[in-house]
Amino acid sequence: MTLPAPSQDAIRTAWRAGLPESGRRAVAEETAVALTYNRVTHAVMMATPADLEDFAVGFSLSEGIVDRADDIEELQVAPAPHGIELRMWIGGERMAALDSRRRRMAGPTGCGLCGLDSLAQAMRPAQPVRAGLRVSPAQVQQAVSALGPAQALNHLTRAVHAAGFAWPGAGLALLREDVGRHNALDKLAGAVARAGLDAGQGLLAMTSRVSVELVQKAARMGAPVLAAVSAPTALAIRMADAAGITLVGVARADGFEVFTHPERIVV
């Protein structure tokens, strides 16, 4: 059994100028991905089947299941009849804590706030970010502008989000894509951790709007600047402000808007 490709060809009929035209279009694949720890399923997410090792590590970090990438003792990507299993093995103490959390789970997992059993958990304060990074307006715009040209899968499908990590003055270092914006950021978090990079020394750029779980994930990474092409939600702004994150939205070729901690943007 093999992994599905990140995109597939679909037969379609296009209408142009009132006339039909038969043909094909590349469409993004979406697959059920089960994240298991010591052979116990913790969450099932719909995701693009690419960069799955990064997804497994990044999800585990952003959900607080592990603190470091090497806390995952073993990782396997296993095709299954109805999707893909990301099989991870973690130490006994961490598994005991996860078992306790699982027993309190009230229902199915959600889109980016996974395995939470209470409103208080969902609204938990983000981890404080104290990195003293300073970036110029041009560096913010360069990071966001670099996303589009680097999105190989989106060039084919026009259907996936991207999350990128950029060094100020040096450009885009890493980029990950997924049908889910939170999955894209988890994949990026895993890639950054596995590469041994310091997220506090760079900035995150995303193709999506910014909702609260993205701020929580960025804070968990220790990223001081999060920039996106769309606007943030009000709750995301409050969370970023409390966490010490510089939140940039509506980033376009002609400028952007800074919602929190503008002191990191310097000329």
C-alpha cells in the first residue's frame, strides 16, 4: 500500500464565454490522517498527504504532547485502508499525561484545537514570546511576497494554504503547504524543529486569515512575528497582544497593517 499523491487529476467541464470545454484539472488531495501515540489514536485530521513527518512533529509540539522533536522516540508513516496513520512512540510519563487528557475529551477533535475537553483549555493563554527580533517593513513584505512563487502545490491546484519561515534579510528558508491553514503551520513547526532552527530569529508568513489557534501555535514555536495576507480575528489580536507577538495582517504588495506590538517593525 502506497501513500496518495498530494494532487490528483480530475475530469471537468469548463465554461468559457458561454461554451463548454472538456478537460482535466489538478486538484489537491485531502486524506484522513490519524495521529497515534504508542498505538493509541489521539486525533484524526483531514490533511494534504505531503510532509507528513513534519506534520506529526509539529502537531505534537503545538499541542504540547512533547516539548522537543527528539521527545518522539520513533515515527512511522503508515498507509491504511481509509487514510494514513502517523505512528509515534513517546516516553511513559508523556504517554500517561496524554492518556489522562484523552479520558477527559468530550467529543470529536476540531479544526486546529484538537482534543480539548473544556472552554478554558481552548482559551488557554498563549505561551509568552520575548524574542527581541526587529524587522523592517520591506522584510515583512518580502517574506509574504515570497510565499506565492514557492507554492508548488498551489500552482497546480489553486486550493492549498502555505506557511513560511523567513530570515530577515535572507529570505524564505522553509515553506509547507496543506488544505488546512493550521495543518500548514503545524507542518512548518515540525520542519523548523527538525532542522534545528530558532523560530525566535525569524518571522512566520501565511496565506490565510489569522485565527486564534494560529497565534497559539506561533507562540508555541516562539515566533515573534506572524504576518498574513488576510485580516486577523478580534480574538487572535487579543491573544497575540497578550503573548507578545507582533501580528501583521492584510499584507499586500502596497503595504500591511500591524495590530499588536508594532515596536518590532523598524525602518
